[in-house]
Amino acid sequence: MVARFKTMVGETRALAKLVVEGGPGGTGSFPVVKHLTVIGRDTASADVLVEDPLVSRRHARIAWDGAGYVLEDLASTNGTTVNGEPLVGARRLEPGDRIGVGAISVVFEQGGGAVRPEPVPDDRATRALRIPQSFSSVPSRQVLDSVAATNARLGHENLGFLSEERGFTPATPPPLELPPAYAAWDEIAARLPELWRSITVRPALRDLPVLDAGEEALPDECLLRASVIISMLAHSYHRISAEPPRLPMPDGVQQPWEQISRRLDRLAPHLSYSDLILCNWKLKDPNCGDPFGLDNLELLVSTVDNQEENVLYLMQVEAHYEMGPLLGAIVRCQEAALRDDTEALKRDLISITEAIQQFGTKTFMALNPNPYSDTFVDPVVWAKTVAPFAVPIAEGTVGPSGVGAPAFHMLDTFFGRHAYDTHLGKEMLQMRSWYPQHWRDFFDALGEVSVADHVERIADPVLEGIYKEAAIAYAGDGGFLTQHKIKAYGYLDLAFKVGRSVTIGGFSGSFADRVWDLAVDELTRSHEERERALPRPGHPAAITEVELVNPDGDPDKTVTRVVFDVTGTGMRYAPGDRCAVLPENRPALVDRTLTALRATGSEEVILTGEWRDAVDLRVGHEGTTTLPLRTLLRFGHIRPVGRETAKILHAASHNGRLRRIIESRAEDQWELWDLLEMLTAAGFDPKRLWKVHPGQAEHICRVVPMESFRMYSISSTMDPQSLDGAEELTLTVGRLQYETDDTALSAAHHRFGTASSFLGSPAAVDGETRTDVSLRVVHPPRFGLPADPTTPIVMFAGGTGIAPFRSFVHERAAHDSGGENWLFVGSRTRHELLYRAELESAVAQGRLQVRAAFSRDPVEIRFEPEGDGGGFRFEPGEARHIGDEILRDDNAEMLWRMLRSRADGGEGAHFYVCGRTGFAGSVMTALEAVVDRFDEGPDDGREERVRSVLYRLVGEERYLQDIFTTYTGSHIDAATTIPASEVVVRNNPDDGYWMVIDGRVYDMNTFGHLHPGGFKIIQAYAGMDGTAAYRKVLHHVNPEVDSMLGMYELGVVRRLHFGQEWGTVVAPDGLRSMSLADAYRAWIRFLYRVVEMENALQQDYGLKDQTIIGDDDPTAFPPIKFQYLLETHDRFMVNYLAGTTGDALEDLWAVTSGFCTSDRDVRWMATELARIRDGEEADTIRRLSGEIQRRIDDIVERGADTDDPTAKLLREYCDLLHAEDRRYLAEVKAALRRGVMVFEELERDTIRSGGHRLMAAIEGVPRILADYHSRLLSGVVSLWLDHPT
Amino acid sequence: MNGRGQTQVKDVMTVRTARIRHNSNLQHAAELVAMSNVSDLMVVDDDDGFCGVLSEGDILRTALPDIDQILDEGGSLGDAFRIFVDKGRALSDLPITSLVIDEPLIVDPDDHVARAATVLLDRQIRLLPVVKDGTLVGTVSRADLCRAIVGTL
């Protein structure tokens, strides 16, 4: 076995073991891995158990003193010997020393020294010597066993929950109440939500009696419940308001908190993960079939008790219960590694993978930002009411953030994470020292054995593959942690915009700092830190078969079934999974490109860092730092030409035609070779690309980016029981080809797609050219078959979109459990009805119903049974599209039945759509029409109601799409252009919601509701450029999201042409020249920033109509709501008002006045704003918050109800603040928009013909600020007059 | 500035500037560079419309041999020099079009000299075309500015 022995601080400890020989128990060896190894007869405390009456309960111990191992007799009755001599006190052990304890003799071995154990020269050798289970076990098992013994002895789990079955959760449910003497604590805990609602937490806690939580008074078995209550009271005392309390923590909380913390051996009082999550639940129905499901859990102590708090905390409880068995599997993996039991190791690694995937696709999904989901967690409500609560109170303590979840620590350790240098990494390490003792021991023990090293040593490719899948399921690309990051982004983004600017991890800052981006960057960094310990993704596989599946179809649109031999890779997949393939370019294209480069292909190219990382993924090229040019072109993206490539080539060639091509976005009409030929004809030297130094801009590694993985749905199934994984993997690949025209901006050529040519051509199986391909299985979080096999499924396949459904049909036919299976196919002709024979056989068996529409083939399809089989028959009919088929009366009726949930009298079927963007759009439109046809409600609000049926379907995760785009040669200038000034107004319900991503404009009105991440995060970026956020959540590399978005594309953002126009501005360091394009960018950026503020403000004030406490009516107005709304206004003052009238505005003034005039003081804006800010009105407005706060305090103190005159006044205040704050941002936005419109209208003539309008736009901003102050002030005055309180 | 009127680009620019027709070849360009002793030629169309700038550096770079060519010819410095000359000769018929920077930074004759100075320094260029309504009216160089400005202070 391979084991690393480490001390707590990570330094390597010498390898040592005890070898026992003789006796009826046989021979055994026992690694010395702990600081302290006790030899003795006591089953609970001895590490080496010796069943011999001559041995004392705790007989002797071996301790590591930093330099070596020291043996010490623990005052045993019969003494200890070393090499036959009685041991007196302690003695340093040397390799080969023979330790005699009772009847047995143990040889101490250390390092690699081969010390042969000697037979026990003792006449008492016949006595019983039992080598306990722990004797040949791994450290993690020893900890588990000793914890079990300790907990049994103590009768409580105060040292930490830890067991093989229950993981990190308590073995017995937390007690529901404390002894009667502590009734005051139970009572106040139950009243917490009410105290939050009325903001009376602080006075109530000051009245709490001081109860003794010492050993004598509070029994051990109640300690954890007391800890939950007291620590949540402590946090409530602080977090009830953004304002820290003026008085210190009341003794009634502080004293017991300290006592409890001491008794639990904590470093300092804090709200721990156990307090908030693991120990804070009860079962609604203990006899429920799935007792730890979210539905059956309830919090014991809650603060605001809303859906957000409940789902967030209880989801984590459920997760830790579900991952309980994972702990056992991980320990068993280490044991299997120790025993060299590869079969057992495989089995447990597979179960680890499955458990992680299950968590990712089910439990974690419960935390759902989609409002149509049952477990909707509203990001805004969460950010305000839940997220700030657990932020540590005392500096230097830790909080129960995600970093605190012990399951992550376990998985990190198991998968060999060694680096903890990032912010979050350090936080994790720090967290460990705050953990209960049992957890600390367990993680230390877990780190002693490296399964990864064992897997590497065994060198069994299947085992390696299985390990790889497990590690990647957790921390790899697309694994659980990626999913976690994507979800976290949506919540963090909004949390920083509307929350209280802090997370448990401690990020804080203002709007302009974009702290939410920083926080997610931190997640990315810690993710990368983990990835370093991971095996490279990708398995080698060879194409063994390529078969045309539409032999009678259009020869220009061939579809092939491509079979890979994946035997011995350990790869596993389930129906709905996808396969990522790294494509290569065909030799003919590489040759043509080499000719264009005037190169032979044998030139060695030094790779850039990015290329080195990419080449690492290519089988047989791992760790390569140079490549022959030919190979580089084989692996590189050389068609169609990308935008970045075109720009680099333009910078190197100054070619005018290329510049016009780029301006028209027509670069994708070219392939690298013909673009190079064009440039060379005009005098460019193509050799420069491979001759310049690697660092230079036009180096070939930059001109040619590496090809990326292409995603295909898997069309085959595998036996999930097989330990060795899949043997074969099938893809369905449509060959892509298209024509480009001979125009000023493009050349006439017949073009092919890279990946489909690579996979779908017979040359790929030709023995000589057959190459190993890198494959990777991707498990999408949503696209699997329903967990319940009796649930019907309805599949819609467009063309090659049948790919995943081939495996669906196989799987569902193989395990016939009654669920109906419907398949709708849309294709051009009957000859493109792919996998026809297989479909016919499934239909004949009664396992499938097929409906098909052929858009260019006027036939109807009908199934005709024949004996045991049968086949499709085609009869003359009409050419139809998929929508027509869906709306056929019988189909529509069936679909309506399938659409409705079981509760609504329907079948609750799962719907799957796989096809191109247009196909997916048609299916959705047609299904809407189905709902519309059967909707019996009034005409009023019909459209909305019909839509919401589909939105709910998505929210319930019953409508699952796998959409792809097939590039067919873009159509130059065909897209509608939309000016940015048109986009910025689309961020509200009246004007709709649009967003810009990568230069394209999308209509988010419908998509926002279909977005798995919910509408609010879409709204946060509406009316602006959301590219950065889109990229942060990796949507740009996730073709399904990209493609889905294609359904809602409106056009491209109009690009403005400023030529080389430039101006001069007064900058902090003197005179500077600036391009007009940069001046425009300054304007549009500022404008987008204001739009983003508008979006955040809208979400922030949106809390007015949302439930904050318990299941209050959303329109209820408890005092806490006033408090939150006042905080919103404060944020407006601090972030938005200051952010729109600070440095950014002054800079914009400097730029604009420099371009447009030569007689304006660069300081004018600053002076003007200062004058307004120093005015009396501004001062009064600043004091307004204090005034409102006093009134809130007043109603809190008096316990006033909603009819109270002050409460009524406060409501009007809130409306006033909301209206005026919103109006201010709207006016600033309008002013900036006027400026941007001047640029749009005049482009390069902006300054010459529109300078005065630009100046007018920016000069008006101080006026907007002054007007805001006046309006707000007069509003306040009239409220005072109306409500003389 | 002072009242002597030397504050606009048109006051300090060089009017007699080296121009070349857009349809010329490289030989003509090389001769013009040699004769006029300027680093950049102003490219104009048949109606004196401004087309762009051709820099001597870009012309020279086209003639420089690459390592393969040098090795093919013998590998010595002498060989390299010979290729340079031969290549240069061979280039003579090549149209200048592909070497023309067709959208360079320009300055207006009515612009203030400080504006021209700023951009010349910020962008590290030596010669700016002065263009009015699409027509080349002159050039302004760092030297022009020094002469005019320092003299007026």
C-alpha cells in the first residue's frame, strides 16, 4: 500500500509500522500514523488491541516527538520489554527493535529498512492474540472506530458527529427541548421570527435571564441544542440591523455562549456549521419514506423563517445526510487501496461518483432561483434577510459558510488537494482548526492515505479512468464545483447589489468595485487550485466504425453513426449524457494551410502557455512544449477564421480589405489558408507568423487558437452495473458543409465543418490514419431520464437531434416499467428518419409511439404491425413542419394530458427537446398553442396564463432542452442592427427586457422565465451589455445555453465608425490625446453603469412586495420591512448618488469638454457638484435617514400596528423615496443616453457637428442632482403637513 | 499663447510635402523617399484627395531577406546584403497599395498646435498629415512644431 505519513503541520513524518508475527491471530502489520499510538487491552482507547490478560488496558504508547518515535510504558502491571530488556520510562525506538507486550512481540520498522520480524520466542505464544479489525486498517477507519467507541462511552456526540452511515450528521435527531430550567431559552428561540418582524430582538435579549450553562447545570446531551439556540440568539442580536448594537451583548447570551464554547472545546464563541445547519432540524414525520428529504425537514431555530432561510439551511442538512454514505465509501476506498483490492476500489469509486452526481443533479438543485420552482429561493430576499445573518460577529472567528461544510473538506482531502493558498483555500484551512475534535482527527487521518497515488501505482487504465471520473465529477470542468460556482454567481451578484455588502467569507465593498465579480473570481481561483490535483480530463478512444445512417437522404447532408471503442477507459455514461470530442483538421486542409504559410510543416513551434495547456489534453502529447507546425495546425482552429485571428492579422498586415472584412464581421467567410493567400498576394509575408518570437502578437500560436471540445449527445447505452465501464460509445454526427460567395468581403468556396469532417469521414477508421481521439463525458445537470420510470416522456427530435433519444428509447425499452414514450421527429424527408429500423422495433414492442413531420416530403407516416414486427408506411399527404404535427387534434389532446402535472389531472410527463435553435423555438410555440387551445380561463390575461404554464414546466424541470446551432455560413449584413441607445431603455416591464451579449442583442422577456438561473439575475443585466457576467458563469463555453439564447436574438448592436478621429483632453498628468472611439466608450460605459444601478435599485425596492418573515402576506408591512427599505435608500445615497456624481462623472466631463471646447475649466463639474452637495437642501436630505430611523424606532418601541399614524407616514416615506430615487437614476440615464445618441447619429462627425449637444447633455447632470434634492425635500415637507405627528 | 498668430497647425505646417499617387509602384516610392528626405510619403489620388501614408520603414521591411532566403543563398552576411538589393529591385514593380496605411491619424489645419504636439508625442509618430475636407494641405512634424513654438515663446 502507498501511504503518506504526515504530521498536523504537513511535514513528512518517517514511515513506520509495527509487525506482529506468530500467535493464532496470524501475522499482521500496523502502520504507525498517529502522533500517539496506544497499545493495550482497552477496546475503546487502544490503537493496537492485544487480547491478553497479561497486558494492561493502556499498556504502552509510541509517540512521535518530532525527531523520532519514543516508546513509553504506561505504568503497566506486567511491564514492557525492548529487545528482551525491561523498559524503564521512555526509550527512543530504532528500526528492528522488538517490543514485548504481554505474550506478544512486535517488531518496529521504520523507513524503507527491511527489518525481518523474528518469531516470538515465548512459551506463552499459545495465548490468545487477537488482531483487531483496526489492526490492518487505514487511519480513517481507526478514527471512525474510535469515534464510535468514544461516543458510545460518552453517550453524546459533542466531540463531533461522525459515522460511516450518517457521515457528518448526528446519529440521533437533535433534542426538541432543553430541561425545564432552560425553558426561557426554548421560549425565546421560538419567538425569534416575531422578534425579527418587530425589530425587538435587542430589547428582548437584554431581558433574558442569565442561566448557567456549566457542567454541573446543563447536561452534556443538551449542550448542542443550547449551542444552536444561544449562538443564533447572539447573531440575531447583532444582525437584526445593519447598525451594530450600541450596547454590548447581554449577559444572558454572552455568558452561556462562552461557557458552551469552552465545553465544546471551541477556540472562541461562534456560530458554527453544526449550530446553523447540522444540528438545527427536526423531522416532520419520522416514519416518512424519505425522512431527510427537504419536504420532511423543518428548522428547529429560525430567524426570519421564510422560504429562503428554510430551503437554504435544510437543503444543506439533506445534502449531508445524502452524502453520509459517501463518507463510508471514501474510507472503504482507502481500505481497498491498502488491501490492493482493485475490484472493491472500483466499486466504491463508482459509488462516490454517483453520490456526487446525485447531489449535483438533485439535492443542490433544490436551491432554485427560478420563481416557478417549489423550492424557489429568491436571490433578493435571501441577500437581505438570510445572507448577512451568519457573518461572523467577532473578528478572527469563522462562520458557517459553504467553506464550513465538512463534506467539501472530506472530498478535497480525498481527492488530494494540497494547495490552500487562495483566499478561500486559506479560509478552509483556518476552518479546520475550529472544527470539533472528531472531524479534525478524521480529516488528518484521511490525508494520510492517498488513493490517487495508489491508482497511479497500480497503473490499471480502467481504475485510472474510474478515479478520473470521480475526481472530475467533484472538482473538474462541469463537475459539482463548477455548478456551484455558476449558481453562486447569481446569488452573489445580487447579494452585493442589494444585500448588506458582506458575505460570511467577508468580501465587502461598493458598487463601483464590482465586488460580486471579485467574489466569484475567488471561487474560480480556489477551483483552479483544486484542479491542479486532478487527473487530466479526457480518455483516449479510437473510432472503430463510421456508418451512414441516411443512405437515401440528401448526399449534401449526410449523417453518420460514429462508434468509438472505449474499452478499458473506465468511462461511464447514462442516457442524456454528452460526449465532448477534441477534433482535428484533415490532412488536406493542413497541407493547404502550410502552403499558404510558405512552410513545410516540419518547423518546430515553441508553444505559448495556453497552447501547452491545450496540448496537454491531446492523447500522446501530454507535457509537450513544442510542436511541429503541421501538428499545431492539425490541432488548431483554422476554419472559419475567428475575430481575434482576423484582428491580429490586420494589425500585422494593415490590409485594407481585411479591415473592411472585420468591420462587416465577415471574417467567418474565410478559412485561414485563403485569407493568408489573399494577404500574401497584397505583399504580406506569411512566414512572419511562424518565424517571430513566441511572445509576439502575430506568432502562429496566437493567430491559430487551439480547437476546443465539441459536444455531441451520446446515442448508445451502457450497462450501469459493469465495473469496467463502457466498451463502446456511439455518436450521431451530421456532416456540415456550406458555400461561401465571391464578394468583396468573401471568396467563393465549398466549406466543411471541422469536427463533423473529422468524425464523420471513413478516413477516420482507415487503419493507417486511425488516431486516438480524446473523449470526455459530460453529465448535464438537466437532461436525464426521470427518476421514476413510470413517468411518461415526450421527446422532440429535429434532424440529428434524435441522437440522445436513441439511448432514451433503448434504456426505457430495456427496463419496461410502464411509462409511456412518445417521440416526435421533424426532418426534411422520410429518408432522414434516422435509426428507422430500431424505432420500428420499439414501436412493434409497444414501447414507443412515433409521430413525424417531413417539411419537404408530402407524406404521412403510419405504423403497420406485421406479425411480431412491423414497419412504417408512408402515404401521400402534405409536407408539414413539427408545429403542424404537434397541433394535430389527437396529438394536441395527448400533449395536453402529458403537460399537466399529476396534481392537475395530467400525466406530469417530462418533455425533452433536442434540435437546432429554430426547431426548439417551433416546438415551444406549438406547445404554447396547445395550452392555449385547452385553456378554459377568461380571455383576460390569457397570454400571460398560457405562458406561465410553460414557465412552470421549466421551473418543475419537466421541460428539458438540448439545443445546438449548426454554423451554415453567416449572412453578411443580414442581421438587424440595433443602436445601444435603444437597448438601454429595455430594462423594465413596460419596455421589456433586452440584453447585449458578445455584440448581439437578445430579447429576454421570455428567455428570462426559462432561464434556469431565474429572472432576477437576467433583470440585473437588462438594458446593458451582460457579456462579462455571461462569461463569468461560463455560458459562452456551454453550447446549450448559447444555442438556447439563439431563439431570442433580435439583431446585432450597431457598431459605430469613428475612423481615426481624436481629440485632446486635460488629464491628471497634463495634455493627452484620446481617440474619439475611447471617448464614446467612456460615455457608453457610464450609461451602462447607470442602467445596472437602475436594475439593482428596482430589485432592492422590490422587497416592498415580498414576504420577509414566515409566511406573511407579501404586501404586509412589518417594521423590519421599513428597516430594509430605509437601508435601500441609504445604499442609494452612498453608492448610486455618489457613484453617479463622483470621479466617473468628473472624468467624463474632462473628456467631453476637452473634445468639444477649449475654454472650459476641467474642474467645472467638480466645483458645481461640490456647490450642490454643500447646499442646505443636500444637508437636509442627508439627515433624512436619521429622521426616518427615529420614526421606525418609535413604532418599534410602541409596538405600533399598521394603522398607527406613524406607520402610515413611514409607508408614504418609502413610496416617496422609491419614486424619487428611481426618478433620479432615470434622469441621469436619459441625459447620458442623449449624449450617446449624438455619437450614434454623427459617428466620426460627433464633435464637429454635435459637440454642443454632447456638452449640453453632460452639463445638465448637476441640475438633476439639485432637482432631486429639491423634489425630495418638498415631498417630505408635504408629508409632514399631511401627517402632523 | 501670444498674439503673433503662430498657434494653429496651418501656421506651422509644411506645405511642400512629399506626395505620391496611390497607383504608383515601389520604385517610384523609393526614389521619392530618397529625394525628399522624409520618413513618410503622403499618398493622394488623382484629384489630390488624401488616401493615406506610406512609410519608408514598411518599404525597407519588404526588402529584408528572411533566414531561409539567406541560408539558401549561402548564409553569409554578404549573401544577405545581395538578396536585400536583389529583392529590392524585384519589388520595384509592386504597387504601393498594400503598404499604404489607409486610415492614419490626421490633423485639421485649424487645430491648435498643442493638439498636434500631444498626438505626435502620445502616439510616437513623427509626421502628421494635415487634411481639410478630404484634401491634403500639408504635413506637420515634431520639427515644425519645435521651430514654431520655441521661437514664439
